[in-house]
Amino acid sequence: MKLKIYYCSSEAYPFSKSGGLADVAAALPKTLLNHGHEIKVIIPLYKQNLDLISKMEHLGSTSFIMDNVNYSADFYRIAYNDVDYILVRNDELFSRSKYYGYEDDPIRFVFFNYAILEFMAFSKFIPQVIHINDWQTSLIPYLLDSEYRIKYSEYKDIKTLLTIHNLEKQGSFPLETEKLLGHKNFTYIHMDRLNFLKTGIMRANAINTVSESYKHEILTRFYGFDLQGPLKARQHQLFGILNGFDETLYNPIDSPYLVQTYDEHTFEIGKKYNKIDLLKQIGFQVNPDMPIISFINRLARQKGIDILMREIEHYLENKACYFIVLGKGEAIYESYFENLAKKYPDLVFYQNSFDIDLSHKVYAASDLFLLPSLFEPCGLNHMIAMKFGALPIVRDTGGLKDTVTSYNKFTGVGVGFSFKNNDPEELKDAIDQALYLYHHDKYTFNELIAQAMHVHHSMEKMAMQYEILYQKLVYNKI
């Protein structure tokens, strides 16, 4: 059955990106379109998109009232990878240097939720499924039920799916925020605050997380971030679908950014040439026998940086590795890596931004990739690292548990190295094991690389699982 779908997100590559959601919001709709579905992606129009206005089609505008204030929304269309992207413009709310973290975030994203539902009526493209993502679009099911199914009869049978990419970020604001909504209701209240994500959990027709293990973890107190109660109430409509990534965008076989392309059979020479090229590019003395350990990700406590900080200098003091970090995020971690690069200028490189060109080069040059997360709904960067032949070192949690088979010294099987507890000593043991193989058993190390590169976390499998879930929703089988 071919479906009409709206994919609603706060970000989507290449228009906006702060994390893995942006990559999924680009790759999944493209794959669903290729499967014959009609799909539109709707995102805010941020400051960096304003220079694209001349290339976009202005579809029109509308306005609506929130807390007795009239807000206007302009809608623009642009195609990327043949997918229609609808960008919602309100310069007062969204023309800013970063996406989130402002005092008026509740106004900004209540507006975005309303604007999505207004656009549907405006455009006459009425979907069978609205696929919402994280807290920024989680009011849509509630607004549908409380206002829009009554206002527009054609909205009556629309189904909603909420995908939780990160339960920690909930969109929790003072209860006075409810004045922005047209109706009072207990659904959006959690711990005496208006909670966007809790609203979506309680009102969406179905919910999914981005890995099977994380689906089970978030029902517990440690991983539930005080939403385990609402999630348990909906656990029969809660599913786990492992994220994939766009292998046409991230693949060493045909990456345009590499000095030497390679595959699972030619990675030894390919990675060597790319290591030499990268070290020259960043101004380091070239030692192709010294391993490169990399970390490419958002800089947040979630990513296990606290225990990484406890151990990494041990290796730098002993000149045991190069260490390359690409990412931005919390100021405390940005400052740490900036100072680390100053302290070890011949071994540490840090760039406070996302650069697809450089990221490809780092993945290809790296021997090991760190992601020792405190919790991890799925994770995409370590999957990309595996595709480029950089063995991941991860904590055994969430999506990392589902995607990284840890090296077994008795069978020789594995695609990386993992440890169980959020413990710096356990992280050190995993790094030591990886470095021992790198230096003393290169045959086994290379076998692990070949196994890692052979793994496919494709969008095809992921898209087919979403299609099954969509159809269950449409046919009322959930």
C-alpha cells in the first residue's frame, strides 16, 4: 500500500544539523520515496537557510492565534534528492544562529507544531500518517485530537507515530506555557510542567525508539528520565527500529573526499594513504604506524566524555596515539578539547564544527573510534566509522549494544570492543585490548576491520520496518 506521509522534524541535513536526527530525516524520507510513497519533510527555516530563499518556491502564508497574539507562517518548498522539503518561516522565531536553547523555545515550537497542522489544510496534502520526531514536534497528536480533527473533517483518520531519538531532551517548560494552547488538559502536564515529549508519548497512536535495546532500557528508572511511567502505560504500542544510515553518502568505496578510495578487501593500503594525507593536512608529523583514535559527535555528557577525559591523557603522555575530535556542544567539553589540543599540539587535533569533507577523511584515516556513551538510543557515527574500517570502542548500552559485537579472543569474531559499566577503568581496558591487537596481532586486527566493513546498517531495512509500522497504524492493527 502506497502511503501519504508527513515527516516532521526540527532539523534535516543538509538544511540543518545538530545530531543524528538530521541524517535520519534526510535518508529515511528519500528511501520511502524510492519505495513509492508520497512524503513531505517539514522543518523550520533557520538563519543559515535564508540565502536559499531565491531557490525556493514560496507556497504562501497563513496566520493563527497563540495566547491572543497573531503569528504568521510562510511556507517554502525546495526539492533535495527528489524529496519535497517544506520550510516554515518566521524570522522572529527561527532566524537565529542555533536551533534550540532559547528562553522562548516553548513559543517557537508550539508555533511550529501549529504551523505544520495549518500547512496541511493550506496545501490540501492530507496524509495518512504524520511521523513526528522528538520533543520539538510532540504536541501534534494532542493538537490533532483537541482542535484539528474537529476543525477539519479530513483530519479524522490521520495516524501519528512518535520516534524518540533522545529521551533525555523532553521540552519541559514552566506550566504557564499552557496559555499558548487552546485547551487545558492533563496530558501535557508532567511534574507540574508542560512537557512536550510526554504529550507525544500519551497521545501518539504509536511510539518507537531507534534501537531494540533502548526500547527496553527506557522503561527503567535509570534510562527513563522520569518518563518511564508514561512509557510503561504505552508499552504495548512501543516499538524498536534500529537506525540505519545513507551508505551512498558515507562509503569509502566512492567517497569524493578521500585521497584513496577502498573497500573491505583493499582497506590496508587505502587507510594508510588516507592516514598519511590527513596527518599532513592537519600539520602533524607523519607516523603511519601510530594509531589514530577519533571521536566525532555532539559534545554532551550522554556521549561518555566524562570517563574519556579521565583516561585519554594517559595515552597522550605516552605518545601512544593521535587523537582527533570533531564536534561541538556543551561549553565545558569544548573548552576541554581546545585545551587538550594546546597541551598536545603534535598529537591532538580538535575542530569545533561539523565538516562532511573532514569527517570522511577522519573516518578513513582512523584505526579506532570512541563512543563510550552513558546511554545511547542508537548512534550513527560508530556505524559510519565501521563502514570506513575504524573499529568502535563503545559502552554496552542501547543501540551500541545492538550494533557492536565485541571482539572474542577465542573465536576471533567481532566488529569492535565494548565494556559494560560507566567506569573509566573499563574504558581503559577496552582501549588497551584494541591497541594490543593493533601493535601485536595485526592479522586479527585487520580481520575485525573486514568484519566491521562487511556489516550493513542500510536505510532499506530500516525503511521497510517503518513501512510495516505505518501500515499497521493505517489499518488499526496497533
